[in-house]
Amino acid sequence: MHIDDNQNPFSLVADFEGDESSVFDVEMEATLPILPLRNMVLFPGVVMPVAVGRKSSLRLAKAADKNKLNIGVVCQLSPETENPGFDDLYHIGTMAKIIRILELPDRSTTVILQGMSRFDLKGIVSDQPYLTGMVEKLEDTLPSKNNKEFEILVEACRERTMQYIQMSDQMPKESMFAVKNVSNNMFLVNFVCANFPFPIVRKMELLREGALDLRTVNLLKLLNKEIQYSELRAEIQRKTREDLDMQQREYFLQQQIKNIQDELGGTPQDQDLHDLRMQAQKKKWPEDVAKTFHREVDKLERLNPQSPDYNVQLNYLQTMLSLPWQTYTEDNLSLK
């Protein structure tokens, strides 16, 4: 096993050696120290770095490391909960052993964990000096040896995971080497489940499934859906970028034309705008009409004189000027 202490996604490049059933064939005590995690889900066999911030969690990690105790790792329902209780936790978790405790230069502490068997958290029996929970071991079912269908499923998951990493801007490209070099099928499936940026609810659905082949099928469905979303987002961004580039190009060209025309001593558009504004000064129209007229003149100024819209806008403004605003005649209504 090789461990890299960098805490990027897929940061621990590791593989499982030996009989994979040994991960699950471990004795589980009736009660375990419980380590709540805010945004992480640990899967059997997976090695994961966990930043420990709470004082109670730090006491738990040091006590378990000193006494060679296994611990129970569960995820919180809400990462904002500072002191979670039983109702603040997902009840499906993973028993883990502590591989190493790292005291970092910034005085923070990172604990390297390796997952083993899954359990069902039945209740909390103590919250001092850290959480202790009553647990019940859950059985995990592995596919039979040389199961070709399972091997094809695993390879499909590997390919789709690498495809997503290649498309993603958020995941480092070196993650592809981690996925590519994992040889153990059980470990690869759980490795992707734990490290891939699925919502926590989806990860918990994967952890709840005890049959590894069914978990692999569900993982492949999620990977396909995420890739479809990524392709759709990329297509939308490409179209938006093209539209924006076209608008910027048209604006730039219009500004260039305007600058050239200014250098040549003005344009017919300048004369049109000047005439419209001069005629408007002589009009005795209501204030709201005047505001509308000047707003439409400003719109005309932004239009390209060569576009069809320019003449439509100009005719509209000329029509406004031609109307007899507040100009009346004295009518003779006497029939005689």
C-alpha cells in the first residue's frame, strides 16, 4: 500500500492486496467510539485522510490510536451541526482502523483511516469524552471469483470515471492515474464511491447497498448521469460563449466604424440625431412623452445606420414629432 498525504480528491493512491474478504471478516464490538464526519463517507477497504477539528474527535483519535481500537465512522446529516447527536447522523457507517495521525505545521491534525465492515448505528450510549455508539454489523456480499459480468461492470466504471475526470475542471488530472492503477475490483468500486463528487445522499445510498455487484450497477448509473450533466453544461457554456463573442465582435466593429466616421467629419446618423433633438425642443408635449422620445432617440443612436431597424426607429421618432401635441383649433359647432 502506498499513501500520499496530499488531500486533493483521489489523493490517497492505494490498492488492496491479499484476500479482499478479510476486510469484512473482522470482529465488531457491540459499542464503538463514533467519529462524525461533515462531508465525507468512508467505504470498506478505502484509505481516507480526515481533518480532525473538534476537541472530542481529537481525543477519540488519540485514544483509539494509543489503545489500538477500531472506531465507527458516520456522516452528519448537516455539516453545520457542531455537536451532533444520534438524530443528527446517518445511521449506516463504516468501522475503521487508524493507520496514522499527522500533526501538520499549521497545528491542524489529519487522521488516516482505512474502512472495514459496515454497521448500523442503533443509538448513542455516551457523549463524553467523545461519542460512543451501540452498533450492529451489516453483512457485505462479494461477487464470486472470475465473475465476468462483474469484471465488465467494474471496467465500465473505471472508464466512465476517467472520462469524467478528463471533462471536469474541478478534479486534478492526476486522479486518472489513481483510478487507472487500482487492480482490485472491490477496492476500485468503493474507492470511486468514496472520492467521486456525488452528493452525500447518493453516497449514503451506495454505502447502504451491501451487495458489491449491485453497488457497482448503481455507481455506473450515477457516473453516466454525471457525465451527461457535464456534457450538457459544457454545451451550454460553449453556446453562451459563442453568443457573447459574436456580440462583442459586433460592438467592436460598430465602435470602429463610428470612430472612422468621426474622423471623416460626422455621419448622416449624427445629422438625424441633431435634427430630431432640435425639433423636440420646440414641442410642447407632456413630460412623460418627452422622456419617452429622448429614450427612443438614445436607442436610435446605438443602432447601426445600415441595419433595417434603424429606419424603423427613425420613422417612429419622426411620426412622434409630426403629431400635433397640445395644438388645438377653435371649432364652430353652430349648425346654423
